[in-house]
Amino acid sequence: MSWLPAALTFAVVLAIGWYASWQNQVLYDGQARADVLKEVSVVRARLEGHINGNIQLVRGLVATLSTEPEMDQQRFAQLAQKLFAENSELRNIAAAPDFVVTMTYPLAGNEKAIGLDYRANKPQHDAALRARDTGQLVLAGPVDLVQGGQGFIGRFPVFIDEAGSRRFWGIVSAVVDTARLYRESGLDDPGLGIEIAIAGRDGLGSQGAQFYGRPAVFAQEPVTADIALPAGQWVIAAIPKGGWAGTPPNAWVVWTGFLSLAGLAAIPIFFAGRLFDERRRNLLALKSREIELQRLSRRLGLALDTSAVGVFEYDLETGRLIWDDRVNALFGLPQDGGARGYAHWRDAIHPNDLGRAEEEFRVATEITGHYHSDYRIVTPQGQVRNVRAIGAVYKDAGSTNRIVGVNWDVSADVALNESLMRANRLSEARNAELEAAKASIEHNAMHDSLTGLPNRRYLDKVLTERTDEMAEHGGALALLHIDLDRFKQINDTLGHAAGDAMLIHVSEVLVANLRAEDFVARIGGDEFVVVSAADNGEPGLANLAERIIVKMRQPIDYQGHECRCGVSVGIASDRGPHVDPARLLVNADIALYRAKSRGRNRHEFFTEALQAEVVRTKRVADEILHGIENHQFVPHYQPQFDAHTLEVVGVEALVRWQHPTLGILAPAAFLDVAEELNVVSTLDRIVLEHALASFEEWERLGLGVKKVAVNVSARRLQDEQLINTLRHLNIRPGTVAFELVESIFLDETDDVVRWNTDQIKELGIDIEIDDFGTGYASIVSLMKLKPKRLKIDRQLVMPIVSSEAQRNLVASIVDIGRALGIEVVGEGVETLEHAAILRDLGCAVLQGYALSRPLAPEALKLFLAGQSARPTITRTRRSPAS
């Protein structure tokens, strides 16, 4: 502990030095804050002077307004000009009778402020009302000005005396330019030695937000002072530029002196203590060695006794061998301290280990001097033991060479090691089995179990790898999205086993027609994707697609049945370092959809035009859904006329779209997209509800409309809740007819459609067949359905003016209708000549543009009210050849 007195001396001197340094720091900090206060006081005084001076200039104008409330812009500008002639920071002055700015000076550059209503301007609303309510000046800011820039706004309430009472006239707002105020007050002076921040926005003092300087200034123990304003106050804070200096410039002089003094006092004391400690340590070391030697001897004896390790010593020249009792016990010999020799050791070694053990002993004694050997011995009792021997050759002064070492029984270790090796071999075998199982699981996870082709997961992995490679090296990538045609018919007619056989056949065809570097995966039930490098461009991809299509056209035999299944192929390709595989898959799917829509069993490439069509369809779909939500779909009504009297006997409700930008759109513009969206039944419901409401209005007005017909889609007829919905509408029997296209009622496999049709009739709703003659109707199907009317399609009506054969065909349809008791409607009457011919052929009702176009509800009411001006039809005679 020789250092303790020296350390105490050193510490005492340092403590005195620390106190002296602290006092020096206190004096330095006080002087620094005094310097900052001196500078900030000058700035504070300038700010107070300038802002108060500007405010006082305006008070005279406010007083004048109180006596001249009817002041106009010219008078206001004359008075304000005098204020601006003074040396001030005023930017503009505005007068706002009843809070609305009507006068301002200068007017040039401030035109945007004219008409500003403080009550509607959120940033200035509260301050304006506070000025009115308190009757005092309110200083706000800085604020963003309507005419641009920032300023402090002093709002002076103006009151006028009327009949002995004060009435609030409005607000005078004086804008003090922030930049000029800061500059004139010295805030922007580059020679200023301090950094300043100001808080108290809107004159709220310490409660107001900071509006000038860095926020960090207030966090660095600044010197602060209050700036007194005509209304409120600001808080100004200042620190030296660069922050407060951490230590005084002379701090190093103080510390250097005290450190030197501490060293001079402590060093002599330290060396004296070292000499005393050295002598004491030497005495203690001698005593410690004696104790350690005794302890090691005891530990060695205890270790040898407890570990069953025996000690041997062998004289290499005399051959004398000394074994202690533990070695004798290990070798199965009496523990009597009897003489032992080399032969005792050699004869006990297992014959299989003898040669190696003797060679290791010879190498140790003659060459290396270090002995380490493991061998087996056989005791006189016949017991086999594993022995480990370790030793070293040494020679004392004046003596012969000897080897001293230890022997101990390691039979348990050897047995344990052999057990671990067996366990390790078993573990390795099981690991091999697990690796094989893992490989099988990974293969199954990445492949289709039926065809053996890679699956969608494998496809995603390959696409990622290919696009990563393209990102580095460039190139092109193409996808062929393949979908089977008529696959569902094979499953439905021959069973899923036949479908599975077809899928396996498809996979074989694809693999046979692809190159080694191409990749094919089954991604769904009957969908496949081929990944190709597209190095041969579109011609190469087209040839590949055609080969696959041609091969797939060839029939295959399944249990005596000839199966045919074509394919449609959508192709999309891209090149460059930024290929998006997900986008490429979508593009290929779009091309596949186009191939199927154009007749199947063909291929189509994805193009920008196709993309534009998809985008357009998506836009129309979104607009349709938006239109349904916003009630843009309405019915227009086309009157139906008695063929002989031309009286209106009914109307057909036709859906129209009141598009917000395109106007009224007919179904041809949106019905296909609506079908894809599955909203046609919704449009049917909307038209029916509007038609029922319109029908009630026509009856109240006495317009004489006897029936309204609405179109019903196939999907609407498949709705199991349709009948319940119709029952809740309370439709009066005989007033509503549902028009069905010809193909709907021919579908005899749909029990729901057939049941719904029967229930519709029971509700008193007539069934009419629309577009008759364009489908596959039969006399039997008409007899089963028993419709009230059938409408001859316009395609059959148009040629009757010039074609005798066409007239005969229409006449035959009319005769069939009469025979079955079905009223026949002639649709597509484009001219009065058409109307005359159809009437003469026996059509009971006429409908078409020659008589009336589809009309909006209001237009229909006007049309019905003026029916007396309807056209007339003259009887026409035609020769057979006409």
C-alpha cells in the first residue's frame, strides 16, 4: 500500500485545484451572461421602439375613422399615405367594415386582400373577433398574408358614437413587415455576437409559440427579457453565437499549476513507500512458497488416491522398474512393493497390441523423450483392461536416464467411446433417411402430384431466378399461359379419371415440344404456364404455340372413347433489367382471355391495345358500380301501339345510363361489362322498381298506359329469391310483363328457371318472348312455356319491305302465334311502310322508331298527353314480286 499516502496527498491537492477551477468557471459564466444581456437589451429596446412607434402611427387613423365612418378609398389612401411618409415598418393598412376588407393602402400589390372576410379566414378569425369583443388592440403574428409574405398584424377595433351609444364599425388592420422590422431592429445584423430567438406569438408572452430563431436557443439556458407591446408581450432569449463556452480560456493554466504541485508532493512519498513494500513482499513470498509446496503435495497425493492413477519409474540403463500400489493393482499383481522389471510390463500386454506398445515406448525413450500410449493388458486373472500411459524421460545430475510416468484404467472411457461411435453411425444413417425424406417432401411441395410437372410455387421461384438474372445480364422472357378447351365436358361425360388422363397427356405434349432450357408448370386445374427465353422473338413463340395447339387437336383413346381437347394460349413477353414477373403473368392471362373470347383453340399475343382495352373495361366497370350507387341507371320507355288504331297499349322499359360526362348511354355501351360484373340482375331490379313507380303515376294522371314490359336477364331468373322479392312489390295482375330472350326458356336443365317462370305467371305477370327468330325455339318449347306474347326480332322485320320471302317468313311466325293463342308484336318498325305490312300480316302490336323512340319519363308523359297527333297507316297492296 505504498501508493496510499502519495494518493491521498495527490487527491487533496487536486480537490483544492477543483475548487479554484469552479470559482474561475463561475466568474467566467457570470461575465458571459452579462455580455449577452447587454447586447440583447439593445435589440429588445429597438424592437419595442419600432413596434410601438408603428402602432401609434395607426391610432390617429383609427380615431379619424371613428369620426368619418363613411370614409371612401380615396380619403383612406390620403390619410394612410401620410403615415407611410413617416419612417416606419408598415407594409399596408386595411379597413374592414363589418370584418370585410374594403379599403387598403397601398392598393397596388394588395388587390387580393380586397373582399377578405376575417370571419371566414381561419388563421385571422380568432384575433379579429377578440379585438371586437375586448375593444382593445390585438397584435397577432407573424401570419401568412393573402397578398403574400408575412407580417405582424395590429387589429384596432373601430367604434362610432350613435345616439349616445357606441356601435362597432369594423376593424383596421395594420401590417408591420416582419423582414423590415427584424432588419431595422438589428436582428439580421451580421456583426451581432449573439443568437436570438423570440416567443410569444400573438402577444401571448411565455404562453405563445416561438416565431423567430432556432427552438434550441430556449433549451440552452438563454438570457431572457420581456418585450412590452401595446397589447401583450414577447419573450426574447439570447445565447452567444456557437453556444456558451464550456470552460474559461485560462482553465488550463489553473489545472496545470495544481497538477504540477500535486506531482511534486506525491512522487517522493510514493518512492519511499515502494522501498518499504518491496522488503515486506520478499518476506511474505518465502513463507508463501513453503505453504504452497505443502499444499501441492497434499493435493497430488489426494488426486492419485481418488483417481486410481498409478505412478511408475523405469531406469533405462539398469532396467529397474518401480510400480506403486495402484499400478500393481491395475496389472493384477500383489501390492507388496516387490521388485518389478521390463518383462512384467511386456508380458501383461495383449498380444495384438504388444508390437505397437513396444515401438511407442522405444520412440519415446530414444527419440522424443515424451511418452504417450494406449494399449490393452491381460491380468493374471484373465481380465482385459484398457490402459493409458503418459510419461517423460529425465536425468538428474550425476544419475542415469530414467522415464517417469503414470498409468490408469480407461476401459470405461473406451466402452463409452465405442457406444458413442455406434450411436453416431446410427445417427448418420437416420440423417441420410431424413435427407432423403426432406428431398422427397421438397420435390412434392414443388411439383404437381398428378403430372409430375412443377407447380405454381416452383414457377414463382423460377420466375424470380430468371428476372434476377435478367436484372444483371439483360435478355428477354416470355410466358405462354395455356388453358384446356372442353376439359369440363370430358370430366362431366367420362369422369375425373378421364380428365386426369387428359392432363397427363397434355403434360407429355408440352414437355415433348419444349426445349431443354424452357420450363413448364401446372398452376391450376387445367392451366399450364411455359417459361421461355424468347430468344427467337414473336415468330418463335407463335411457332411453339401452334405446335402445341396442333398436337392437342389430335384425339387420344381412353378406354375405347376418343377424347378431344383443344387448348387456348395467351402469350406475353418482356425484356430488359426491370421485368415484373407478376405483371407478365397478368398480361399472359389477359392474352389467354382474348384467345378464348375469339373462338378458343388459338393463340393470342398481349399487346398495348389489348392492355388499353382491359383498362377501358376496368374503367367502365368501376363507373358502372359507381353509377349503381349514385342512381345513374334509369328507364326510358318506348310506346307499343295497336296495329290498327295506333293507340298506345303499353310501353317497354329500357335501361339507360345517365353518364355524368357522356350523357345518355344505350345498353350496347355497357351491357357486356355489366354481364362480367354480374350486375345485370341488379339493373333489371332497378328498372322494374322505376317502372312500377312510373306506372302508378301514369294511372293517377289518367294517361291510359295499360301495361309496362321489362326485360329480365337469365341470371335474374336463376335467383332463388326472385319470387319472394316480386311478392313484396304487390304487382297488380295484368299490368306488368317480363320479356325473356329466346334462349332462356329453352334451357330445360335449370329447374330454378322453370319454377320461377311458372311462379311469375301465377303472380299475374305476363311472359313475353323477346327477339323471337334469332335463337333455337321450337313449337314444343312454345307450347310448354305458353307466353302471352312473342316479339319478332327486328332482323326479320327489316327486309320485309323488299323481300317476299322475308314477308312469308314473318307471316308464318304470325300464323304459329295465332295457332298457339300467342299475341305477336312486330319490333323494329323503322318506317310507316313496315307498320302497314306488319299490320296486314296480322301483327297485333307494333313497336319501333317510326312510331316513337324510347322516351325519358317526362317526355313520355308529354307524348301520351298529345296522342291525337299520332301518325296514320294506309293500307298497302303489294304484288308477289315486289
